[in-house]
Amino acid sequence: MILGGNNPYMGYRFLVEFEGVTIGGFSEVTGLQAETKVATVKEGGINDHLHKIPEGTEYPNLTLKRGITDSKLLWLWYRGVVLGKVVRRNIFVILLDAAGNEKWRWLFANAYPVKWVGPDLKADSAAVALESVEIAHEGMW
């Protein structure tokens, strides 16, 4: 029995949004993660335990993967960074339920691309041409 009758959402129904605009379909989003580092501190005179103190939270880069389309938004955004024109944007990753309703929304603040990977091009392959963009950000909410 699941408490409250809630079933888990499927990981393949999601959107990626920049500044209020959904920017196309993505096949994969990774990096939805946060980890708080902890310091262990020994207090003088207390020998039965150690104190654990939070030191700060780290967020890995977000990676977006999708089939290449006519939209050059991700490439041009990254190209701007290469040319020294860093444009920071807030990015949302939105998880949908089976009916297409928004259920979770994660904000990645002050994000900008730090890596772009183009497709592997092979004449003997029928695979979709994929692009991947790695995004640095200042935190996830």
C-alpha cells in the first residue's frame, strides 16, 4: 500500500523551459541533484559522539540531450559564451503526470552553457543526430 494513494510519476514526461518558453523536446535531462557536504567536529570533553555540521551544498552541472532540430538556440547560446558573452538564464525542468499536468518544477538559477557536444555522424547509421549541452548554474530550487 502506498500512503496517500500517490503513485510515482514517470521519468519520460517532462519539459525544459527558458524564461517562460518551452524550448522543444529533450530525450534526457541529467544533473537534478544536490549534495550538502558535512564536516565532522569533535567537541572537547564529549567523547560519546561527533557533531556533524553542514558546510555547503554543491550542485552538479545540468545536461540536456535532444535530437538536433532547426532550432539553433542551444548552439548560439553556447557560442556566445565562447565569444565571452555569457548570458545567464533561469531554466526550469518540469515533470508532468500521465495526463500532462505539471507536478514538479525545478529552477536552475543563473544558468549558462559550458559544453556543447554535437552528433556522431555516420553514413551507415540510422540513429537520430543528438546534441548535448552541459549547463552550469548557481543552485536548484
